Amino acid sequence: MMSKLGGYARLTRPLNCLMMGIAVIVGAALASPSTMRSSWSSLVYGFVTGFTLTAAAMTINDYYDRHIDAINEPKRPIPSGLIKPKNALIFATILSMVGFAAAFLTNLFCLVTAVVAWMALATYTTVGKRSGLPGNFLVSFCVAIPFIYGSLAIVAVVKLNVLLFASMAFLSNTGREVTKGIVDVKGDKAANVKTLAVRYGEKGAAIAAASFYMSAVVLSPTPWLLGLVSSWFIPLVVVTDIGLMGSSFMLLKDHSRENAKKIKNNVLIWFIIGLLAFIVGAVK
């Protein structure tokens, strides 16, 4: 029983879900930190929406990827036989219902945004994944949406500074998605998934991934230069930038599957530190 519960938890990739929930709160903090305390219920609902819809998306992704994962990641819950495909879909449906209910309880703008994000995810899992870079953009759009969602949840409009942060998240995550294509190139070739790594080789994909990482680094000082965040933002964002630059260098130097997998995981750490930079910087 415990192993099966652990399998369902692994389907959701809890760290990714936590990051999306926190990203909603970060978006709210950037939009209007002074009203966060009085809008705590909207923040709770927003966190629940971000967490559960991400969990549902991760589960559906594993359902559609079960044949590819049988080659690339045979120990994942579905290809290993721990979780039945049908049960995974039921689980994803329940998670989606919880997420939409929380969005409805926030406001109409949030519900519409949640539906749009869900449609983007559905497009990715059913069609976009095999398109390569367009599919990567779809995933990154869904990663950036929580920042926008947080702004809508607390002030019902999208503030300009929130759009800037969402753009940084979009760029860095696109780099990570391209890196993942290097990790999964063997299975993707077998399934005719046209990632950059499949089309142009691991080296070409490494160059593209590094370009996206560095674009996020170049954009990162802008919030402070425009006075959108306090100086407390600087130390943590510097750590993030150094991490992304180091990851870019290492990927260009060694674009093997093993190294790309390490870098993909490391970039997730830089994401978390970047989110902390946003949170700390919002307190002026």
C-alpha cells in the first residue's frame, strides 16, 4: 500500500508542484505585496490550483509517455507496473477537478487562466510533445503562467513586472526542456519525437539550451535596474545566474546523456533559488 502511494506521489513530481504553487504566491507578491495578508484565502486557493494542476499534468504526461519511459525510465511508476495506466488517468482527473474548483473560488479571471493553462498542457501531451521546440515552448508557457495567475488572484490584473518575471521563467525552463531532450534522445528517436537533440544532434541541442539559459541570465538584472525589487534580490539572483552560466558551460563541454541528466536536475535547484530571490526582492 505504501509503495503504491509512493508511486502516485512520484507521478506528480512533488517538487515541481511545490514550485508552481510557490510561483503563484511569488506572482501575487510581485503584483501587490501590501495586500497579501488581507488576501490570504486567494493565496491559498492559488497555491492549491498551481500544485494540483501541475500534479495532474505530470501524471498525464507519464501516462502518454509510458511507452517511451519503458525505454528511457523503466523504473517510473507506470512502465514498472506499480500504477495502472487507467488509475493514473483517474488520479489526474481528480487532481484537475480540485484545481479548477480552487480557481473558481478565487475569481473568474483565475478560472479562465487555469483553463487556458490546462488546454496548453493537453495540447502538449497529445500533439505538441512530438513537435520538438514548439512543445518545449508550450511547457515553458505553463511554467510561466503561475506568476501571471498570482497577479490575477490578488489584484485581478497582470502587472508589468510580473510579465517580466514570467519571461525569465519561460526562457530558463525552455533551456531545461531542450536539455531533457538530450537525456531522452534514444527513446525519442524510437517514438519519432522531433526534439532538437533528435533533429540536430546532442551538440546542436546543447548550444540551443545554453542560449536559453544565458538569455535568462541577461534578463535577470532588469527587475532591479527598473526598481521593481529591492537590493535583497541581488545575492540570490547572482547565485542563480552563476548556476545557469556554469550549467551552460558544462553542457557545451560535455553534452552526453549522463551529463545532461545531471545538468537538468541542477537547473531545478537554480529555479528554486531564483524563486527565493523573487520572494526576498519583493520585500522593499
